[in-house]
Amino acid sequence: MTGRTHDAAAFVALSVVALSQPLVPVTLPTLLLALLANQIGGIAPDIDQPTAPFWRNLPVGRVFGRAFGLLSGGHRFITHSLLGLALAGVAVDALLHALHPIMPNVNLGYVWWSFMIGMLSHLVMDSITREGVPWLLPIPIKFGFPPVKRLRVVTGKKFEIFIIFPGIILIGALFYATHYAAAVHFLHHSVV
Ligand SMILES: [Zn+2]
């Protein structure tokens, strides 16, 4: 999937999870950082690709991207697995705790969950692409849906651009339309 599709899927996944829970107050820095962490999580698995948006925006990003790609076993390897998700969870947790002294008003748990939801949504979305996802590494089998490869989406092609991406936006819009009261209540009363 393209970065744009992953961004949209990560945001919709976070919205569905957050607004389906009993609403609890969060600070504004928590909300903003949670949204940022969610978007980073949504594209994080593709850091194993030298052309990933993450690397493209760094000055010598392509060089690092290629090196990281080799270290992580190439595209769609460890960063696209449950093992990679768990390792990223540990790394992000350590990073957030290290940063906590300079952002004391941030609820680290919220930011962590937002990252994890974003990253999990990436693996789910990539599972409907032709290449599939090696969910159970080190078992080297790529899983995908539907099981017949020919029926799956090709990244960046018409079906993704005209059906999958607008489909995610539509699901997000329908969710917000049906949970409008909860969303308004959250913004008015829960952000402190
Ligand atoms: Zn990917």
C-alpha cells in the first residue's frame, strides 16, 4: 500500500478504537502527540524500503534506508511481523520514557497505544496486497487475504487509488457520522 493509504487507515483505526472506549480526559499535548505517533506507526514498517517517505525526507535518507533495509532482511520482512510489532512496542516505550522528563503533561500510555494501533493497521492493510505479510516470522510464510494471490491488491495501482483509499475515507466518514456526538463530546469535554 502507498503511504497515503496507510496514513488514512491508521487515523481511522485510531478513531474507531478511541471513540468506542469510555471517554477519559486527555491533555492537549497528549492528543497531538498521539496523532503524530499514530501516523508514524502507520508508515513505520516501510522503513525497510529505501524509497519510504520516512527516508525520502531525510538528507541522506536513501543511504540509511538501504542500509536499514539490508539489516532488517529487505522489504516486508521483520518490520512487517508480530515480532517486529513487539520489538517496536518495546523501543517506542523506552523512547517515550526517556522523553518523559521534557513532556511531563503527556500520557505516555495513550501515545504508545496510538503508535501500536497505527503500526498494526499497516500490517492489516498490507495483508490484502499481492505480496502478503510474514505475520509469524521467524516462520518465513507470507499471509494474505484473500488467500488467492491474484485477487489481492497491487500497491499503487488503480484498485488501491480508486477503491481502497476512497473506501477507507468513506468508512472514516461513516464512523464519524454515526459517532458524531461522542466525537464532539470528546473535543469539548475530554481535552484538558
Ligand atoms: Zn508495508
